Amino acid sequence: MATILIIEDEAKMRRLLELNLGEEGFKTLSAGEAETGLKMLESEAVDLVLTDLKLPGMSGLELLQRVKQHDAELPVVVMTAFGSVETAVEAMKAGAADYVLKPFSLAEILMVVKKELDVSRLKEENRSLREALGEKYSHPNIVARSAKMQEVLAMVERVAPTNSTVLLGGESGVGKDLIARVIHEKSRRASGPFIKINSTAIPENLLESELFGYEKGAFTGATTSKPGKFELADKGTLFLDEIGDVPAATQVKLLRVLQEREFERLGGTRTIKVDVRLIAATNRDLRAALEEGTFREDLYYRLNVVPIDIPPLRDHKDDIPDLANLFLKKFAGESGRPVTAISREATNLLLAHYWPGNVRELQNVIERACALAKTSKLEADDIHLDMPRRGAAAGDRFLPDGMTLDQWEDEMIREALKRAGGNKSQAARLLGLSRNALRYRLSKIGIADEDGAE
């Protein structure tokens, strides 16, 4: 039974929260001001703090700082008036887990409390993630032999059973849509719909109607009413790809759906309630978008509940042979050609490529090779990569496609360290650098180089 500490100076509201949460099976403690609440926190085991931001004496923000000093991992949900969203965002920056705007429904506060307790349990489990990586995670449609992809699948296993919003990050082509589907399939919503929408594939002026639907006559050509993706995903999961490209006006409506689980269709007045889990994905740096002012700060904090970053293929090259064989079986069968294996030379060629297009690029390369293969085994000559080979004309581009000189240098340093078994002096010799020159380059790419460590 989770214990919730309620800090609210308005007695009626405090009592209402006590009764409502108590009926749901939670143990509640309550205080009318911050100082009393902090004393309770010192003497009682608490799983979540629910506090007003406007309190007599010590403010809610000061209280939040004190709570975080006591236990940095303790989730704090803040309540604030509708006109104080900026203050709520400040609280999120200071470590609050979530916020609700007054007036709110009891159903809404209950949903937020349960979600944050789920997240708290998830974080607790993740503390032992490194040890748990000895256990192999697998899924029929995902190749994940490498340690980095095992970390991704371990996070998926932990977050899937919760209702928390997930933000998937990673370059284009890493397989964010596949990870989103796995989260849905392993969730309690697996029997419900999985609806996918890519915001960049839909014109900006039509995205709102696609997400939220429209009523007959809402605009020229709207001869009938149409439900949006949120309605279609009710009791299931909505996967919103390229969230960073959603226009500002639509971001406002998205925020409302995440906060209140309700919206109106375009041109409609009837409020529609939905029960949808949102998984968002982006290949952009949303923090940079915040600084540029193109992405709402409050929406970012609503989305970034459980972030999962999917590594680019060049950072888990151990998986390339298995991925190539997976695609080989698929495309050899589809093309009707008896291709059954990949030669060592062809595999080495795949391993040496930079893969700016990631897994999607690898899939395309294997599909093309299967279609053009001369024998039952794919040879190096069957592999056509989008980069110049050695011996290209002097005027041709000689860096791998999509790669800058700095990136190429970083990749060579990592490869030298790998071949040297982590020995920095030996890596420096392989690169033709002095030990000090290598130390400088290691610091640029964020690799620690302790003095004397080899």
C-alpha cells in the first residue's frame, strides 16, 4: 500500500483528497502547511508527496527543494491554479514529477498519482539495470545482441506495463516505430488499438484534424464527421512520430489531452474523453527546440516522463551480422532467389560502413543485394553502399556519406582504442599520434583518460 503525503492549506480540499485517495486503497498523511509536512516526512515512510504550490509560510517551491534534499528520488506532484502554468514549469525544472491545474477532477488527480507511482517503481528497478543486463532480453522482431540494445529492451520491459508517456529519441532509421510497437504489445493495452501517425507526413494545416477529428461543416470539403487518431486509439496506444515538428497551435491541444484526457473535434463543441497512452518519438534535440522557442516547455516536460534513446547502428555494430541475416531471410524469400548466406568479405564490408541511414539503410542494402545476387551467397561485389569505394576519382567525395571530418576522426579514435584493447599508448601508436595529442582528442569526445591508466 503506497503512502501519500498531502500538503494543502485549504481544509475542504485536503479532506476531499484524503477521502478520495483512501477509497482507492492508499494510506494518506496530511498537513496544512509545509513545515508540518516536512516533519511528517522525517518520521514516516512516504511514497509520494502531493502539494499545493501556494502555501502559508514556506512556498511550494521551497518545500519542493527541501523534499528533494531529503530524498532526491521521492516523486512530488504539485497542484496550482490555472493561471500559474509558468510556476508549475519552474517546479518541474526543480524536480517535480508532474503538476495538475486547479480546478481538477478527482479522476484526474488519481490518474496522475497512479502514473507517478508507476514511474517511481520503474526508477527503483532501473537502479539494478546494469546487474540485470546479465539476463538477456529478446523480442521476435528485434535483434539486440549488443549491450546497448539490451539496455533499450530492458527499459522497454520495465516501462511497458505502466501507463507512463514514453519519449523515444534517436536518429532517423534506428527503429523507433518498432520499439513503440513492442512497448504496446507488452503493455496492459495490448488488446487495444495501436495507432501510428507521422506529423511530418501530413500538411501542417491538416495535422490538427487528423489528430482530433472534425465535425461536418468544420471546413470546406468536410461533408461528414470524422474521428481523429486520439479517438481511434481509445483504450490503446497512439504513436506520434516526429513530435518535434508539430506546429505550435497543435502543441497546445496535445498538452490539454495529456493533462485532462479530453478534447473537442475541429468545429465541434462536444468534449470527448479518451483513455490513450501516448508514445512520442523525435530525431531532433527537443532541448534545442526549447531554446529556439519552437517547442513548448510545459509539453516537453509532459512528454519526457520516460525517455528512451535508441543508439545509431554505428554504435552497436555487433548487431549488424544478425540484422543482415534477418533481412537476408526475409528478402531472399520474397524475391524467390536461393540466397542463403553472406560471405565473410561482404560482412566485413557491412561492418566497416558508417551507416548514416542506420537499420533502415542496412535493410535497403540487403534487399538490393538479394535482388541482384549472382549466386546463393552474397559476396562483397553484391553489396552496394552509398559511399565511394577506395580508388575513386580524386575529385570525388572520400568521407562516408553523411559524415563530417570530425565525426570520421572520432570514429577512428574509437576503432583504434577497440583494436588496442583499451590501451591508450598503443592506440596512440596506431593513430600516429603522441600520447598527449590522443589525450586531447579523447577529452573532446568525452572519453575519460585518467593519468597513468592504460
